[in-house]
Amino acid sequence: MMITEGSVRIASADGVFYNPKMELNRDLLSAAVGVLGVKEFCDGHSATGIKALRAILENDCVESVDAVDLSKRACAIIESNIGLNNAKGITVINDDIRRVLMEKKYDFVEIDPFGTPAPYFASLAESFSWRKSGHFSVTATDTAVLCGAEAKACKRMYGSVPFHNEIVHESALRILIARIQSIFAEKNLAVTPILSISHRHYLKVFFAVTKSAVLCDKSLAEIKFMAYCEKCKHRKYIKPGDGSTCELCTSRMIVTGPFWSGLLQDSEFLEKMIAEIEKRQYKNMKEELKLLNTLKDENFDGFCFELHTLFKGKTIPKTIDALDRLHSMGFKAVSTSYKNWIIRTNASVKEILEE
Ligand SMILES: C[S@@+](CC[C@H](N)C(=O)[O-])C[C@H]1O[C@@H](n2cnc3c(N)ncnc32)[C@H](O)[C@@H]1O
Ligand SMILES: [Zn+2]
């Protein structure tokens, strides 16, 4: 079957993965490659080669691309899709991306496996340890693990005790980020999320890497645990060893984590992405701009609260009314990219519920 996406045309084939629902993910990746001025791009799990082709054909800055896939069949399809687009500058590598990363370094590495990206973090860190800076992005589709439906697997793969409640979209992102930061820190590599998305069935996070022990220490200081009161829904970030009794209702709080507690987005990068997406006019532009603008608005320190859970047994306010009330009280408050009725605010549970 022939597929047109962005500026490329590819043929899909039986046994080689292509998911049309991930087009938005691929649009954002290609725009990010342009915004970041990437020269050497590595498509680590290439399948049909679509991301490799889009990176080089949609971005003048890209000089060379390695399209890596473990499957022989996928590599044959990538070669034929390169021919179909008459693309120059792409090298197809039929190997395990981990082996490739142990030997090569790139400006940007894209990691998009089936399920968990966890097995790739160590080799990613190894590859970046030879550079002063760079970027990479990771797609995770193992949301059952990160969102706490499979808590034991989360402990094994991400070293974190997850939430399995109404705020998992956010906590899943924060577990993934903290894990990557910890692994990169071994090599004095500081890793900052510049765009974090929890969309449909997947998480996607873009990271900036900088070699600096000082910056590493700074970001590691933002990896914290969370204490959550199941009774009154109060929550707070805590450090290991801190007490966990609820200040509001004196109940015992459950402790989860570790999580990244810093900002999930880089506002300046988001501004540039918005301008780039407006320029590119992809078919999903409306949805992409809505998502990026919402992420920009919600990029401040605050917790996420789901209104239905918080107001259980009371009259649940409309999101817009809850936000207006918080604004009039002087708090920051927005509805999030996760769900319209999940809000982010710097107000506490008590202040949100105040009559
Ligand atoms: C989810 S698909 C990638 C989809 C593709 N990035 C896209 O946007 O259409 C995962 C691909 O990774 C390949 N793969 C699995 N393990 C791998 C490994 N260790 N190294 C390289 N490729 C691998 C699979 O053969 C498969 O083609
Ligand atoms: Zn409480």
C-alpha cells in the first residue's frame, strides 16, 4: 500500500510496522529536527524508514541519516522507500541500535521501539558520553507499566513505584524522565525534557543533553518522591526520608516515585515548534498547534488535579468555572493537554475546594 505523509511517499509491507495514528508524533519529530538544526540524525527503530526520510527531505539542515532496524525485511523496505523518494544521504544499517550507539555518535537519536524504551537508555547514554551536547527523543507505548497497571514491572524497568489513579498521564512522564536522568548521570550527562507529551496510547519526550556534572546535580535534585493522601487528595513532593502524614487531614499518605519534579517543557523550544508547525502546514496542524499551545500554557510549577475525583460527592464544577475561580483568587490554573477536566494549578486541594 502506498502512503503519503509530510513530504514523503512510502510503500508499507506485511511484517514491517507502520501506524498511521503516529503521524502527529512523526510531524513533531521532523519539525523538532528542523528547529534544533540537526545535522546527523539517527532513526534507531526505522521500520519503513518514514522518520529517516522525513528528517532529511523536510529539513535542509540534515546532512546525514542512519536508518537502523534489526529486521532484514524492514531494511529491504527502507532501501526501496529511499529509491521511491530518490533520497540521498541515508545509510541503512541492519543491526541492533544498541550496538550502533556503542560505536557512533549523532546530533539527534530517535528511539521508537515496540513497548518499553528502557533497554535502550544505557546505550543512548554511552553514545552521548562522547559529545558535549545533543538531543534525543523517546517514544514509550508501555503505558500499562508506567501508569501503574503493572506496578512490579515499573519497579523493574524504571526503578519507580508508580501511581495507578487519576493523575497517571503526568506521573508516567515523570517516571520515564527521572529514570533516563539517573542513567545518564552516571556519565555526567545532564538531561532536560524540552517537550513531553502524553497522547493517546503513548508517551513521547524530547530531551536536551549537556555534559556537565553541575547541571547533573541540579537536575538530580529535582528527582523526588510524592506523598499522596488517598482520603483528601492532598499531595506534595518529598525527599527520601521525609515524613508522610497529611497536613490537611492527618491521614497516612502513600509514597510513590521517584519522579522528575521539574518543568516538563521548555517554553522557548515550544514557541519555536509552534512557529515551525505553522510554517509547515501539516495535515494535522490544527491538532498539533492546539497541543503545543496547551503545553506552553501548562508549563509552570503546579500539580494536576482531576475535578471529578476532587469533587466526589459534591457538585462538580465546569472546568471553566473552576479555573475562573482560581484565577480570581490569584492562582495559576489551566486545563491540561491530558484531559479538559484535569487541571494544573499552584493552588492546594484545600484552596480548590474552598466554598
Ligand atoms: C514501533 S516500530 C518503529 C516505527 C517507526 N519508527 C515509525 O515511525 O513508523 C519498531 C521497529 O524497531 C525494530 N527493532 C526492534 N528491536 C530493535 C533493536 N534492538 N534495534 C533496532 N531495531 C529494532 C523492529 O524491527 C521495528 O521495525
Ligand atoms: Zn489528607
